[in-house]
Amino acid sequence: MKKIIYIHGKGGNADESEHYKKFFPNDEVIGFDYKSENIFDAVEEFQKFFNQFGKATIIANSIGAFYAMYALSEKNIEKAFFISPIVDMENLILNIMTRANVTEKILRDSKEIVTEFGENLSWKYLCYVRENPINWKVPTNILYGDKDFLTSLETMKNFAAKIGASLTVMQGGEHWFHTAEQMQFLDNWLEENLL
């Protein structure tokens, strides 16, 4: 029996794994309810959790996929399905800084800033993602919505090419796949890539 590990995105939870059980009737689908909110804690938490599995397939959403790529690159992951993965955290942080009117000097001097719209900015985090590019070599399928407000299509295409992943783009799809039409598209994508 294979292990299929579902990794939620920000604001999600392990219960979302129930949706994926119908695709893996002969395998064990496990929702990973991680608590980390930054890359430093996530690497430790993800590695500790995955140490209990010999090998696994992962389905990961958004920031969960980002954490997985840093934490699990040396683990025995057979295949990965990424839904709206965060693939350029540096650019995302810089965009939040611009929105919050925070310069690099201000962030460097302050070390950490909580923005008025609830996103935390960290100089340590920005430096880490700059100095540690993603090194992901697992066979990967990526699902992306062309209305994703966090990552541009060009960025996603470049990333998919860099890691040798297949990329499926849903016209009108959002970062969060949640409508009936989006979920049907997601289901079809998963079925096609499981063959």
C-alpha cells in the first residue's frame, strides 16, 4: 500500500485530504496538518513527519508545496502533484514589501515587520530564499490557474522548465482552486496524470 501525503496551503488543513482518497482507492491518503509558518520551522517539521515513511507521493498546495520543495528534496518522494505552488518566494516578499511601503533598508534594520494587512516580513527569510534556491528533482506535475495573483504565468512556466515538471494551466483558474468548475478541472488533471 502506497502512502499519499496531502500538504495543505495557508489557511487549509489536513481534512482536505479526504477529497483525494477517491483517486487512490488502494493506497493510504494521509493529511499532514503542519503548523509551521516559515521556512525554518517547516524544514524541521516536514522532515520529522516524513521520516516515518519509506517513500511517498505528495499532493501539495501553495505554500505547502514551497515548504515541501525545501524540506523534502532529499527524501524518497516518488512523485509530486503541486496545485498553485509558490515558486518564487523572493518576488512574493518583494511585492509584499512594495505594498507595505517597506524598503530593503527598513526591513534589514527592523529585522521583522508585521504589515497592516497581516503578512509578516522578515529580513532573515528574504536572505534565506535568496541564498538557497529551490533544488527539486522529483517528477512533478503542476496545476496553475492563469488568474493566480501570487505567481505570474511566465514565472510558473520558467520554474516548470527548470525542474522538468509538466505544467497544466486552467484558463480562468485562481490561486485557490475552490469553485465547482475549478475542482472538476483539478480532478481531471489529477486523473490524467495518474495514468
